[in-house]
Amino acid sequence: MPPFPPRNRGSAPDPGPQTPDGLKSEGATVNDRPVRPTGVTRRRALAAGAGGLAAVALSGGRAMAAPAPAPALQPYASYWFPDSLPSGTPEPGVVWRSLASWEPGKDPDLPFNRATVPLAARFAPPPPNGTARTGQARVCALAAFATTSGNPSQGAPTSDCYAPTNWAYLDELVFWGGSSGEGLILAPNAPVVDAAHRNGVPVLGTVFLPPAAYGGQLRWTRDLVRRGPDGGFPLADRLIRVARTYGFDGWFVNAETGGGDARLGADMRDFIAYLQTHGEGLRVTWYDAMAVSGGIDWQNRLNEHNAPFFQAAGTMFLNFNWDRSGLVSSAGLARRLGRSPYDLWAGIDVEARGWDTPVDWDAVVPAAGPHVTSYGFYRPEWTWKSLPAAGRGPGAFHARDDRFWSGQALDPTAPEAGPWRPPAASVADRSTLTALPFATTFNTGHGLGWYEKGRRTGDAAWNHLGLQDRLPGRRWTVRTAGPRPAVGFDFADAWRGGSSLLVDGGLTGPATVELYAARLPFADSTVVELAQRTDPGSAAVRVELAVAVDEEPYAFLPAGTLRAGGRGWTTVTVRAGARLRGRTGRTIRSLGIRLTAADGGAVRWRLGRLAVRDAAPAAPARPANPAITAARVGAGGTAELRLAWGAPARSGHRTGPVRQYEVRQALPGGRFRFLGGTCGHAYYVPALRRTDGEAATRIEVRAVDELYAVSAPAPVTFRW
């Protein structure tokens, strides 16, 4: 069979013969097209599905070159073959690269692909229900955000994307991809890593050695595990260097190319052990495909055929055809090997059916008794991909994604006990709120426009997960004696970013929306700031800040009464420390909001910002030396640009770290247009729009800190 085509070209290979594990996956897709259920297994879906999404179209990303030919300016996430390249020529838009020859100093896209947010520490608060458990099963996810060759490095001008926000239940995210027509090794893009790290979730790149039916060649496996003169593994060293340089946390290794022998199996085991030990803290997850014999033989459990790989790696993802007895025996063997059974991920393929996927949950996370193993979702971006074309807005996606993780009722205090068991029913959520200052604008990392202080400054759809805030971990805990209002992220208005938190419904009594579990220091000087509004048609609503200190019940502090009908955004500062002086010196354990509507009316109330701080904010210094490093003018008065700048100089002891940088275009009359933002020091602008035939356009880069205090602009001029 010819090599497997790149994932963004839309052609689906023949699914091939029945594979040894024999578990059919009804309704599976390859390259987003249905394939015959006969002969398609969940294991084969894992192989075929790597990077199997349609490419995201980028407006302005293919502008014609300036007078002299120039390379494409749009940067993408990096991908490689181990060493030798395929025969022939790549598809248009695909670049074949060898990891063996990669050098960071020669990588022009590295500034766009380097993640900068450190991995946050987190803790597990007491679960909100009686079934979720702390210290037992964990959850990982293998998610494809785009095609292997089509993952933009710095977001894109569309809100139609997979924007995960339920980080509280995740222990590990695998940036899934790889194909024989593009590249077998895929590094995560910076926005995904930055968003995950802000929420304490490590991110792994993918090493995918596909079956021969999908273009796999055994020489690529041998290239990967080739030993150096000193007996080490040069490409393991390269993988370690890539992860360190790009700022992500390790590798998911999926070796499925058949034809190997015991020598190759031993080399692969030693390669994984080398990668794990020399990585010094990097995570390595092994997929249950290759056996120690060197052949491909999915075990669906931990046993003598794959235990050496499990011992070499940090964790192992068990193939999907597991059963109760197999997981029990796997857990027992893990313990005898001196390992935790929760280092085993029982694979659950949700790519085709999402929450309608049949799963024997009691085999993994029994409702009575200890959990058996951890589990891993394969392709949870189903919540995005399965949306109908007419309903693919960001609000619809988040409602579905919250249902996937929290349950149909969107109530983690009482998740349903039906066929689908959402993670909120079994797994304790985690939080990173341990230090001040803390602020959120409920920005999910994509939107239909961009807002600053309630004013729309960007008129185009966008996505960049690096700009995502720390969002409430429990979707949604509402305490009320009456009907529960609907709570969710909404994109019709925002205080800052692209979204706000909307509470919508009739309130026959007070309703407390619990937002954040925390371990925040509480001092006399602690204040909490809110930006809020009601929409037209809303009843008047009394707002109170809910603060729980240590194990005490909530204290409710007045935070304003908003008149009926919507009056625009308003801000309020609650001096919580002064109001609760007898409780300071201790720890804030929970933050929320209590709403009361006059006469039990229906409210549409938005929260656009929540900030907790002690000292007054001091704006950061401006970014250093912004420059346009590459540009190309296209037709229609647009240009694509690459920008770079340096970190601001520290301007005093009150200046905190920079959270992100934002790029905007100056317009006539003192107005501005939002162009984008990033956590790093380089940004790609796909389509700068010329205004009124101007000869030059002023672009400003601003630094933004954790409280969203904004620096003075650092300008740079683009001449048309």
C-alpha cells in the first residue's frame, strides 16, 4: 500500500484487514470520513486517527510574496521523521524534516513554538460529591488539535477550534499526531502547553511509528532506537533536547510498525529507559502495542509481554480491548513490580461516539471499592468535531465539553449514574489557586471578538489558548433552594478577552455559584475586585461575594445591586480582609458569588472579571525592542508579519511577572484594533489591514501582568 497521505489532504486509506485484537469500532473515522466498520478496530482507529482533523483555514496566511521570493511566514508546530525521509516528494504545504539533523539555532520557527508558562503546582480540594476520590484513578487525554503539519504555532483567526478548559480532571495531555506522509514525531504548540501549564497539567508530544498498512516502515523504528558509539541513544537525546527547548513535559511513544525481532524489542525497551532516566523529570508514556519479542501484539493488559516497557517508562496506555479480569491482574502485577496501578491508563476510545461510548466503568473506577487503574480518553475533541456545521459556535462547544466532563446535568455535586460516567463522578478535581495575586476574566482562549474594559477592540474571531484564564474547575456547583439557573461561558459580551461568565434563569431564592476552590492567603489588606453587568431584559439582582475561610461556611459580602434592564459594565472593590478581620491570617478555601433577584425574577447576570490581591497593582514595564522580523505584502491591502520583542526590564519590587503580551494596531482617531496576543516573545500576524491607504502603520506591543495591569506600549512601524 502507498504511504499514508498527510492528514490535511482529505483522502482516506483503505482500512485494511482485520487486526489481531479483533475489537471493531463502529462509526470510526479516518481523515474525518466514515470507514467500513468491518475490519476497523479501536486499535486501528488509534493508528489511523493520528492528526486526522481537517486543516484550519487561515485568512491571509497565503498572501503573495513581496518582490523577492520569501519562505512562508506562517509558523506551525514542529514535526519530524526520526532520521531517514520517505521517498518521493511531500504534499504541498508539508515539509519533511529529520530530527537527527535538527538544531535549535537553525530553527526560524522556534521563537513561536517555545512555551513559556511554567508547570503550576496544584492540590486536590475535598471532592464536591461522595463518589469522586482523591489519590486514586487519574485521567489522561490523547487529543488532536489539527493535522500533523497544520497546527498553527500562535493561534488562528477563527473561533472554531478545540479549546479544552476542564483541566481540573486531567493529569496528562498528549498532543496527538503523526503520519507517514508528514512526520512521525510531533511537538506540541506553545498555546496548548501554556494553557495546560497554567492549570498544572503536563503536555506530551507524540512519537508515532505507524503500521505498514498506514505507511509505516520498519527502518524508521530502527532509526529511532539506533545506538551511538557510547551505547547511548542519540535520538533520545534529541527528544529530550526538543522537550527542554520547546518547554513541554515529555513524550508519548506509540510503536506499531510490525516485523521487528527480539533484538529490536530489547533496543526499544532500552531506548525508553534511557529517555525516562536521562530526561530528568520528563514524562514518558508507552502505548501497549510492541511486545518484548519486537512484534506488534496488543495485550490489553499488563503482563510479561509488555511489563519491561512499563518498567522502563513512567506510565503505560493499555490498548482498548481490556476487560475486568485483565485490569485486576494488571493492577496486581503493577503492585508486585513496585509500581502504582494508577500508572496504567485503560484506553477509552471516544472519537466516534463521545458520551454514548459503551464503557464498563466499574472495571476501572468501581462505584464501590478502590479504583482499579487510571484511564485515558482517546480523542475527547469529539465534543468539538461532532458539532453540526450550523452550530459550531464556541458557546455550543463549551456546553458539550462541560457535559462530557461533568455530566448531563452540569452538576458535579450530583453527577448522574447513567451509562456515561463523567470524570467528575469518579476523579477528584485539582486547583492551582495557591498564591496572590489571582485574576481571571473568564477568557476561554477563543472568541468572536476581543474586549478591553467592556469595549470591543477586535472585530474578528480568534483563538489562542495561551491567553486562556484559570477557569472554575467545577461545572457548575450551584447552591439554591429553588430552580438552578444555567451557568456557562458566553461570547456575546466580555469585560476582557473573548468571553464572560453568564448566569441565566429565574431565581426564586438566593443562588450561590461556587467558582474556585483555593488555598489563598487571607490578610487584612486582601481585596476582591469584580466587573459585572446585567443584560437587557434582566431583573434587578443583588450580588454578594461568597468567601469561605478554612473549614467555616461562606461569609457573604455585599458587592453591589444591579438595576434591571442592563446598564453596562460596572466594577466594584470588596475589602474582604477589612470586613472579615477576625478571620484573616488564615486561608481562603473557596470563592463564589451569591445572587438574589427581586421578586424571584429572571436574571441574565455576567461576571467579566474576578481578582484577589493585597497590594495595589503596578503596571509592568514596556516590552523591549519590538521589531518586525519578516513581512510580506499581499493583495487587497493586507500584510502578514512576524514580530519579536524582548522581556521588559523590572521596574521595581511591586512589578510582578508578565502574564502575556498583546499586539494591537493604531487606527485614526486614537482607536486601536486588537491583532493578537501570546505568552512568548514572538507573534505572527496573518493579515494586517491597511487603513485609508496609509504609508505606514503603527503597531504596539504591551506587557500584561497577572492582574491585567497593562504596560505602556512599545511601538514599531510597518511601512507599506
